[in-house]
Amino acid sequence: MEVRAPGQQESRPSATRWPRLGFLAYLAVLVLLVGATAPVLIRTIQILDQQRAVFDPASAEVGNLLTGALNQETAARGYALTGDVSFLQPFLGGETQYDEAVSGLRQARLGSRFTSELDATTRAFDRWHESTDRVISDVSAGNITAARALATQSEGKALFNSFRTSQGTLAETVDQLLVADRDALHGDVELSLVVLAGGLVLGIVVAAGMWGWWRIRGRDAALAERGRADTAVLLQSVIDASTESIFAMDLGGRHILANRARHRALTDDPATSVLGRPVGDFMGPEEAARLRRGELEVVRTGIQRQDEEVYPRPDGPHTYLVTKDPLRDAMGRIVGVVGVARDVTLERALLADQQRLYRLEHELAQTMQLAMVGDASLDDDRVEVCARYTPALDQLAVGGDWYDVVSLTGGRIGLIVGDAVGHGIDSVTAMGQLRSALTALARTGLDPARTLEALDQFAQTVPGGHSATCVYAILDPRHQELTYASAGQMPPLVAAPGRRPLVLDDCQDPPLAATRAPGRRRTATVPFPEGSLLLLYTDGLIESRSEGLDQGLERLVDAVDRHRSMTVDDLADLLIASLQRADHHDDVALVGLRLLHTHSQHFRHRLPADAGALRDLRHAFDEWLAHHGIGEDRDLLVLAVGEAVANSIEHGYRSDGGGGIEVEAVTEEGGVRVVVQDQGRWRPGDPDPWRGRGFAIMRRVARSVEVTSDSQGTTVVLEWSPQLEGVPS
């Protein structure tokens, strides 16, 4: 056919008349056709509208049955597992949605069969709903464990699956009723088709005169086809540019589309095409069979599926994360599978390296933390002491909790528990500095409040030291007193014999360096008789998201009250195991101490090389001797030990004036054995210092006196028995 150019003169004037007449005739036939078929078509549309008005709402309400039940099931499970009351709102909403759906279906009037299936569905729902109501009731009553067991038991799942089966049967019934109703329209539709066929025959006859119009239509169709071809080329270029594998396969598992990345994923030969070939041609039969099962599952269910697939490559196996969707034609029928595959081999390798490095960092930090947390070892038979540190269960980074137990002058014992802010290396570093500083300050002999005030100044200079918390307590066994001060830490707990445990919260002061100008801190003193128990701890022991600290403290008091007869080691283990909630998110440091005796079988006293310190030594030694029932010659024995210490001060530290002297004593078979040791350097030119009056006193008082000296210092050992006579007046 020839197309006239613009402006070209027509050679036959009647050439345009026939298309016009044919077009008018075609319009006339169409009018007759519409007039003949319009009543039948209108009736068919009316019946279809009636079906839509009945069946579409019914289908929607059947879907709402399942949606409402799923909302209740999900909310009940969440409520049982978490105890969060916010799940009750979607549970009630699902219940309302289900009830409204049942009410709407009762009004549908789709026949006895539909009513019977609806009754079966509601009965199945009611059986399942009874178990759900028990779950809600148990959670509301606080029976979380019972609720979780009931929510996860197989019986409840079986009841819910029975309901879903009944709901599916009800949906199929609605579809079958709709199909049966539409079958009744076949007669009218067939009549309409006959009339339309006649109209088409007439239309073909008159269309013979419309050659010009069809020619133009053909040209437009050709242009459209060329446009579709251009679009296909453009689409192929786009998917070829993607670095991710894009592919489509037919129902037989053969490729009908594959971009360059898909080719490279399956074969190294650029001349080999994967089109028309299944994946099994490029890998082992077992892996190919597994992938084929996944494709068939997508075709069967019509649901997207995501899998990991391993393809052999020259440099080793590559792992791909593959997402597959059903491929549908214009009629909505599934004709294959379309997918996108992403190579995650390098990502997985990098992730594994990151996890390995993170574990190494965590292990290093944990090792540092455990090495710096403190020392609870104490060689003192007057007390029973223990300490525990446990990291948070859900934290990979170590925390800043620490503890320490320190021997102080005068037979006193210092106990410390603290917590630096945060987790990780920075927190551990701050904790180590604060612990070392506080331990050093404690040995100066300051009372707890003055010690924490000095630590305040130091914490101002420590990165991460701001707002750290700690409690420092000093136990004086001889006077049966406990003195303590707290900087924002949990209050100590004291359990005296025969009394309910007491929380010491009278002098709670702000955390360390919490302000630029820290104020004066307070110290409190409480009686601490023999048999009393002391607990210092961080908030991780009792904190929980589901309750306040007051409730946690009450649980701690009750637990200590019930189990106070345990050893402090067993009690510490029990408290950590029983008090910590599953939702705790902090480390725990715990120090426990029980006072067994006010005086030790062993006497230990360290004093500086200063004659002014002899008075405290004589007083402490005399009190210890009196406690062990040594009355005869006690004054002489105190005098002899004082002479030995005075000799060390005079001769051992004459040149430097520093250092200290250790005095230890123990009762043996009714007698006493005393060891005086210094680290002084004696001047070799001095006369024998042990030939003076002091040595004579020691010889007369003690059964034996031994003196040994070396480069490390001098040691004097005195052994006294009560049968010896004292120095004559």
C-alpha cells in the first residue's frame, strides 16, 4: 500500500468517498448491534453487580476472620513472652475485627451450606480462643511462666491450625458458590456472543471499504512494535549493566532471561550462553536438585523466597543471596520464576574478620577488666570475706565495676565497691585508675568521707572518671564498728545476728566529680557485733526494667534474711543467681564479709620507723595479749617487743628514716611467739646494737631470742612461755 505524501494531489476524486461511506455503514451496523445486544448485556451486568454486592463483601469478611484471629494470636504470644500490656490493644482490635466479620457473614444469606461452614469455623475459633483467654489471664495474674508454656504448647497451635483449615474451607465455599452462580449466566452470555458474532460478520463486510483506515492502523502497529523492540533493547542494556545477577526461568527450569552478571556467575566461558539451559548444567547434581526444589516451591505457592546458593568458581565457591519471585503472564498465570542474586562472599568474609577482631578486642578488654577489678584475698581469721564480679549477660563490652579489700593499720579492714560509667576499654581504664587511687588513699588512714573527698579531686582529672560511683567502708573488729561513706553507690546492707537486715542509706552523697566544686561528704558509723554480715554491691545485682530499685532492694533484704546462715561464698553465689533478672543490662560487683571474731589468733601490726608510733603498737599488742588470757608478765612482754621495735628504729633506719616495721605474733601451746622484722640498712661500724639494755630485757622475758640480719633487713624472734619469771625489779 502506498502512503500519500503531504500536499500530494489525489488522482481519483472518488478515492476518499468509499472509506467514508464504508465508515458510515460500519457505524450503522454498530448501532444495530448495540441495540440488539444492549438488553442482554445490561441484564448480565446487573446480575454481575448483584454477585459483586454479595460475594465481594463475603470474601472480604472471610479474610477478616483470619486477619482478626492472627492479630489476636500474635498479640497473645507477645503478651505472654514479654508481659508488655501494649500487646492487649492489638489483641482487642483483632477480637473486634473477628466479631464484626462473623456478624457480616451472618447477614450474607448464601445458603445452608455456607451457614454450616461458617458455624464450623466459629466453633473451631472458639476452641482455640479458650486457650488464648487462659494465656491472657495467666499473664494478667502474674503467672508468666505458665502463660509462656501455654502460649507455646503444641495443643494451642493445633487448635489455631484447625481454625485456619476451617476458615480456608469457608473461603473455598464462597468461591464455589460464586462460580456456581456465574454458571447460571452462561445462557445469556452465549446469546450475547451469537449476536456479537453476527455483528462481527457484518462489520467485516463493511470493513472492506475501509482500506485506508486499516492501512493507517497497520502503520501505527508497526511503529508500536518497533517501540516495543527498542524498549526490550533498552531493558536488556539496563539489566546487563547491573552487577547483580538477574535472571528468569520457565516452568521447566530453563533460563529465558539472563544478564551478563548471571552468565559470569555460572560460567567462565564468554562464548557459552546460559539461555535455554537449567542451572544444573553448571554445578553438581545435589546442589542443582536443592535449587530446583526452591524454584518449584515458588511456582507452587506463588510466594517470594530467599535462599543462599553456592556456585563453584575458579577462585573457590561463591555464596549468593538469591531472591526469587513467581513470573506471571498478562493473565496472571505463573509461567516461571524471576530472580536477583547478589554475591555476598566478600561481605561474609569481611564480616567474619570483623567478628573475629571484635572477639579479640572483647577478650582483651575482659582480661584487662578482670586483672584490674580488685583483690578480695585477706589473711585474717577474724573475718570471712568473698568478692564476685559477673559481666552483663547481653553485653559484649566489659564494664567498669570494681571491688577491693584492704588491710589497714590498727587491725582495721577497708572494703570498696565502685562503678565507672559506661562499658569498654575507656571504662576499664577509668576504673583501674580510680581503684588504684582509692586503695592508696585508704592506706593513709583517712576516714571514709575524707578519703572520698580526696578521690573527688583525682576523679576530676581522669577521663571517664566523672559521675563514677563507689562506697568505702572501714570495719574495726576490735571495737565492733563499721564506718562508711557513699558516693552515689547502692547503700550497704548489714545483717546483725537476730535482726532483719538493714539498708544503710543515711549518708548517700553524689557520685564522684559530679560537680565542679565537690562539697563535704558525710560518714556514718553503725555497730557491727560478732556474727554480723556486710554486703557491698553495684546496682546490676538488683536492677531490672520491670521493677524499681526499691523493689530490688526488698528482694535483696528478703534473700539475705532467709539465707544468712550460709557462708559468704555460698551466699554471694546464691544472690547473683537468684536476684538478677533476665532483662538486666549491667555488670555486678559484690563484696561480702562476716565478722567471726573481734581478735585474731594472729597479731599483725605494721608501723612506720618513727618512735611516735610505738605507743599504738604497745596498746594494740597489750589488748591482743589480754584477749588471749595472758595476764602474767604481760607488761614485760609488751616492754620486750617495744624494745625490739625501738632498736630497729634506732639502728635500722638511722640513715634514711623511712620504711616500716612488721610485728607478728601468734599463741603457741599457751605461750607467745613474736617476730619483729624491718628492711633497714644497719651501719657496719656500729657497736653490736643487741648488747644493750633492750636486749637484756628481751633475754630475761623471753624463753629464747634469735636475731638474723642480711641485705634485706633484720628479723628478731622472741618466744615466751608463762612459766618464765619476769625481770626483777
